[in-house]
Amino acid sequence: MYSDDDNDAITSFTFSANGSGSRRAPFKAIALYDYTVRHVDELSFKEGDSISVTDCSDDPWWYGSVVGKGSGSFPSNYVSA
């Protein structure tokens, strides 16, 4: 969406977990659900946790970290960005 009122440009974009958005890492995401690791390279988190996403190029799995919980891969459909 683009608006140009009084020469003040306002831009916004839509981001979806399936990769159709235009967002690039790094950015913050909020956990929608609890996720418990299934492999050693994954990240566990609880609903409401703030996740610093550092790589979203391997959709549907992203890479990020939660303060005090470490870092790892997690399913992108478990978060809102």
C-alpha cells in the first residue's frame, strides 16, 4: 500500500510465512504457539516469546534466537512477523 499525502510517503507491506512478502532478516517475530525442539539444531520457544529472526531464506524454516533460550531453526508458521 502506498500513500503520498502532502509529500509524506507512507509505505507498508504484507508479510506472510509462505515467503510471498518482501521482508528481509533481521527482524523481530512473536511466537503464536509453543514449539519444542525435535532436533538439536532447532529453537524451542513459548507462545508470546520475542524471536530475533536472522535468516528467513529457507522457508518454511527460519533461523533466529530468543534471549536466554539460545538460537536455532524453527517453523515459520509458528510466528507472526
